[in-house]
Amino acid sequence: MSTPRDLLIVAMDVAPDRPVESGELSLALAGAEVVDLLAAEAVVLDGELIVPNLQVPLPEGLLDEAASALVRQTPYESVEDWLWRRGRGLASAYLAALEKEGLIARQSGRWNLVRSGRAALVDSPARSRAADRWATGEPVLAQLAAAVGIREVPDEDSAKVTDEALDTVLAAVHDSVTELEAVRQRKSVEDAAYDNVWRGM
């Protein structure tokens, strides 16, 4: 099971009310990596700090790369810091990995997740597994999808995430996505004010 890959496939397969932004998706993918690293016992959380265990090879290339990128000296790295550092351009990296594996194909006329080119999923076992996980309402995947705006998660689904470490990761993803949107809005207001100054001269 690869939570980042499943999240990306769901983001491409499920038509949201608004397109998924690559920045928000990258943050959520970095959070999904922590989820899988926890499951593989490659890391543990000490409060909000990601504490690596002994490094072991992981079956999925980008997840193995994530494990190699962990800060391995004290005071370690918070989940939020990891999201911003690891998340930079991560949606494009996962998209390229899926394309390299033949799980997506570039074509015209389809909804575009990453604006640099059109990508469409092909039928595959990976797509079926992600669809099954999505259909069952698996709570971690549902929470990550909600963070990037794919759909809202009802309160009863939210309550199903009872693992404290997972809850910490999901909260950090939601907070970081909210922060990114706030930064975007602030920049938009500043740009508009700058344009008004020039128009007034």
C-alpha cells in the first residue's frame, strides 16, 4: 500500500468541485509519506518530531527516497517542517513516477492535475487498489483528500482516526494547506494593491 500514490490517483480520478492545486497536493503527499513511514516503522513521532528508526529499504522508490531524506540528528524535524521541505515539487515527482511506470498517459482534452501537461490514468491494478481504498472511506486517505479539497469528511469519519501519531500528521497537513492558502491570498491582495498604485500614477 502506498498512501501518496493512492492520494495522487484519487486526486486525478475523482473530479473535485475545483481543480487540485499542486502546492496543496505536494504538502498532502509529504504527509502521506509520513503515514507510510510510520506504518513501515521507519519513523516514530515524539510529539510533533519525526524520529527515524534504523533505515531499511522500502519497496516504493519515492518512499525510500523520503526515508533517506529524514533528518537523523537531534533535535530532528517537526512534521510541519518536513511537509514544507519535502513537499516542494513533490506532486510533479509522483506524477513523473506514475508516468514512468506506465500508470498514466499524456493526452489532450482531459482534466489537468499538473498544469504543464495533460495526464490521464490508465486502467491498472494500482488504480483499482486506490479506487477500492477510496470507496471504502479509509479514514486517513479521506482526511488527506479533504485537506486538498477533494471532498469534505463528515465528523464521524474524522473520529475514526484514533491513532495519535496519524492524527498529528493529518492535523499538520490541514494546518499547512490552510497556511499556504493564506499566503496565496495575502500575495494576491498585495499584487492587487501594487497594480492599483501603478494605475493611479
